[in-house]
Amino acid sequence: MLGISLDTLRRWDREGKIEVARDAANRRVVSLEEVERLRGVEGRQELSARNRFRGVVRSVEVDGLLARVEIDVTEPSRVVAIITRESAEELGLRAGMSAAGVVKSTSVMVEK
């Protein structure tokens, strides 16, 4: 459901990026709520951009009219976007929530 490898799941567990439980055989079990948290709202295709990087907001730093949003995305990479303060507030961005960095041309936009 998340489109990640077992190695990525293990790494995310070690790094605390995903909440897992263990079953009687000590296998990782991820709740549907946790999967939905990481996936965010599906089916929203309002933007025409093809390159989306789903992930979890690491930080939101507001300075004047701009907000710097840092998103941890699948695999060992990160997307950083500079957006307006109004956009960050309108999206209700906060650390730990699911979001996507959308790459179109030379701009990185944020959607949730």
C-alpha cells in the first residue's frame, strides 16, 4: 500500500519514521491508520505535475512572507520547498504530517 521495499520499512522503523507493532512471531505490523497517515489524501490530482514525492513533513520554518517546508520522502532523499507563508498556513503544514513535494519545471510546490 505504501509502495516501499521491506528494507525501507525496516529502516523507517529503526529511524522512527513509521509506527509498527510486533505480532507473536515478532513480525512488523503496520496499522491501516499509520499507512493512511503516510499516504495522505489519495486521488487528489488537481495539479498536472507528474513528479510527486510523498513523504512526511520534517519541519516548517516561517520567516516573514515565506515558509521553508522540509519533507522526508521515500528512500534516502529529501525535498525542500520555499513557499509563501499563506500557502503553508492554508495547507495547515506541521512536522509529522503527510505531504508531497510536487516538482514541475524548476519549481517545487507542496500539496497535502
